[in-house]
Amino acid sequence: MDGPADSAAPPMLQLTNLSKTFDSGHGRLVALERIGIEIGCGEFVTVVGPSGCGKSTLFNILAGLAEPDTGAKILYNGEPRMAPELLGKVAFMPQRDLLLPWRRVVDNAILPLQVEGIPRAEALKRAQPLFVEFGLSGFERHYPQQLSGGMRQRVALMRTFLFERDLTLLDEPFGALDALTRSLMQRWLLDIWQRHQRTILFITHDVDEAIFLGDRVLVMTARPGRIKLVLDVPLARPRPPEMLTSPEFIALKRQVLAAIEEESIKSFQQVAEG
Amino acid sequence: MRTGLGSQLAALIGLLVLWEVGVRVFGVAPHNMPTASAVFRDMAGNMDLIGRGVVRTLSETIIGFVIGATIGFVFGSAFAVSRTLERLLFPLFIVSQAIPVIAFGALVVMWLGNDIWSKVAIAAYLTAFPVTVNTCRGMQAVDPQRVALLRSFGAGPWALFWRLRVPYALPSIAAALKLGISLGLIGAIVGEWFGDTVGLGIMLLQAMYNENLPRMWALILVCGAIGILLYAAFEAIERRWIWWKQEI
Ligand SMILES: Nc1ncnc2c1ncn2[C@@H]1O[C@H](COP(=O)(O)OP(=O)(O)OP(=O)(O)O)[C@@H](O)[C@H]1O
Ligand SMILES: [Mg+2]
């Protein structure tokens, strides 16, 4: 297996000095402040941070849906990009599954391909082999309302994976799932990631999940969101579930928890102050 | 479904029997209320006359409905997409609806002539309003997060419109179409009152002038049957094809 973070290769994504200020009716709100990160080709990077610290805002910017403040620099595949130029260039899975109720499972999955202008027959051909992999075979012709939460999430993930882009953004994809389904989905996602060789940026609230999945964990500060800690996860892959209780894992977890604890208290105080 | 239809049919027959017996038992004068059998006798004896009226009025209704629904869809979509257009024209739409059609029905007949097109115009006018409002409201209610998702796939305004806004608004458009087809029928019947020679509306007027009560009731029943059938057809289409809810 070729190492994902090949030091000679230029980073897939490089952010410098990325800030985001919201101007609302009652004053300015700095959501992100001078974010700088580099993500290598094929890397799996997880992001944790207190609620409201700007994680989703960061993803919206990377998906081209929101403009960062002036002065930000986004290099995507080595080329400088303005926010709107990123539309259609990044595979983005938002916090909710956002399936369309009038489309069957297959048609939800191929939606991004159809938007690209690929004919339905061709799109279906590409989607076909993925149903087994995503645990959805036999459910192709169901409607989203007929699926369980975990299955809906897999449809949304499949939709994101079918939209083959260099960078994939996953915003708390397993946030709403129960613990058992969640751990199954985590192992399954690692499997998919290794087979498809994608670069993934993954938001979560769950520290175990962040360490278990990631090559690196980014910890963000309470608002305004900054990068507080970048932690390499030198655990070997494939990672068995027993790894969650290994001493190396626990040591990493302690570091992340300490950083988050500090920030969560700050964010709680912010809320208390109003 | 079948039992529902069966019991409805039974109720209808029961009602007709009640009508027949009631009129006879209480000795209601024929110029107040004819018996059901008299009405059906009139209907049977004038099949082709009534048939011609049905064809004419139904054509007016359907052509008017199609035109009105198209206009409503186009304007509703335009209002949903463009705030400026909505602010500019929407109040005009509302004001125009505050004036009863009857008030300028005569004018329409003078402008468009005394043939089918003046009735089509009135039917279209009545259909267009609810379709405009519901198309606009339905499309405006579209979930902004889903808009963002499609934009992240690279969707332009055209793809957003056809793949998201239209299907999202369809349940509310369908509700307007059901209302619109009923209003279209009213428009066609009333339109004929401004002068014509064929059609159920004008036949109703003639029956009134001639105090031909069986004919009048025959026409009322026929109009009612058309209204119910049209509504039921749209209801069936809605159940089969547009079953999802707007709030998701
Ligand atoms: N469009 C907007 N206008 C004004 N403020 C906004 C907007 N979007 C987000 N914010 C604010 O920016 C901050 C960061 O929001 P964001 O959704 O990015 O947080 P998050 O880290 O994803 O939180 P969570 O973990 O709860 O999902 C919040 O305080 C939020 O209120
Ligand atoms: Mg979020």
C-alpha cells in the first residue's frame, strides 16, 4: 500500500489565513479565525470541536457555498480558488441526509451525476456495483421514507461517493445513529475509503470516532474557531475494534479530550454570557 | 375502494328514491320541484341535445383550465424565482381577483366574440389565480439546505428549478389544480350566460325562461356529475403520482 501522506506530493488542499465573519442584525460574529491547514492526497482527517465553533461553516466554504473573509487563500490541487469556483468540485455531505422524498433510493444516489448532465442510464450503470458495498442491495427501488436512519445515511454517503471528486467532506455522517450501528458504519467507511482512495475531511463530536478513523485529528477552539491542536494518529491500519481499548489509543484520547475539555468550558461560558 | 364506491352508489340511489317518493307523497307542485323520474325522462329524451351541451362546456372548461394552469405555473415560477417580479406583479394579481369575473364577463365577450374563446378566457382566468399562488408559495418553501446541496453538486438555476423546485412544489400545485378545474367549470358555465347558443350554461338559462323544471334539474345533475368526475380524476392523479408531503 502506498503511503497516503507522501511528503513529496503537493497537498490536495491548503488553507491559509481563512476567517469568516457573519454580519447579522445584532453585531458581528466571528465564526472562523485564521484557519490554516494542509491536507495530503488520500488522507483521512477528522475534525472535532465544541458545538458552534464553525465546523459546518468551514465545510460550507470548502464546498463553495459561502465566501470566506478577504485575505483567505484556498489552494485546491495547487490552484488558488475563489469560493464559488469550488461549487461542483468537492463532494459534500451535509449534517442532514437531505434525501429527496420523490426520488427512489437509486435516483437519490445518482442525483449529482444527473446534475452533471450524465444520462440516467449511464449513471445507473455506475451506481449499480455500489449497492452491495453500501448495504443497500434490494432497496434500490424503495423511497427514502421506507428506510431506517442508518440506511438513509448510507444512501447519502453513496450519493457523495458517486460524486467522484478529489476531496470529500463529511459533516457528522453518523451523528444520529445508535452506538452499535455507528461502530459498524465506521469500520465499513474505512473499508470503502481504502478501496476508493479518497481524501476525506470528516467532522464528528465523538473523540473515539475521530481517532479511530483519522490519520490526523484537528481539534478546534470554541468560537471564534481556530485550530487548537493537530494530532497525528500513528495507529496501524486496518484498525480492529479492539484498538479502541489499547494503551496507545487511550493515550491519544487523553490528549484530545484535554484539549476539547478546555474549549468546551469556554464555549459553555460564552453561551452563559449570552 | 370497491366497497366505498358501492356504498356511495347505494347512497346516491337512496337519495333519488327519497326524492321521488318525497315529491309524490307531499304532493309538491311540478313547477316547484319535479319528480326524479320526470327529470330522468327529460334527460333520456334529449340525449343528443344535452350531449352537445356537455361536449361544448367540457371543451371550454378543459381548454380554459390548461391555458390557465400554464399561465399560473409560469407566473408562479417567475414570482418564486424573482423577488422583484413578485413585488411588482403579485399585488396586481390579488387586486384582479377581488373583482368578480361576472363584472367584466360582458367585456370579455365583446372583445373575444361570442364563440368558445370568450368562455375559455373566463375559465382560464379563474384557474390561473390559485395555480399562481400555490406554485409560487410551494417553490418559495423549498428547503434552503437542499438548494445548497444541489449547488454543491454544481447545479445551475435550471437544474435547481426542474430537479428541486418543481417537484418540491408539486403537492401544493396539485391542490391548486383541483380547485382550478372546479373554478374552470364555473367559469365556462357562467361565461355562456353572456350569450351563446350551445353549452350547458345557456341551456340552463333557456330552461329558466321556459320554466322547464325537469330540464333544469337534468342540467344541474349533469353539471354536478361533470364537476365530480373532473375533481375525482385529479384526485386520482394526485394519489398515484404526487403522494409526497411538502414538509420534509
Ligand atoms: N448564516 C449564518 N449567519 C449568521 N451566523 C451564522 C450563520 N451560519 C452559522 N452561524 C454561526 O456561526 C457559528 C458556527 O456555526 P457552525 O454551524 O459552523 O457550527 P458547528 O461547529 O458546525 O456546530 P455543530 O457542532 O453544533 O454543528 C455559530 O455560532 C452560528 O450561530
Ligand atoms: Mg455543524
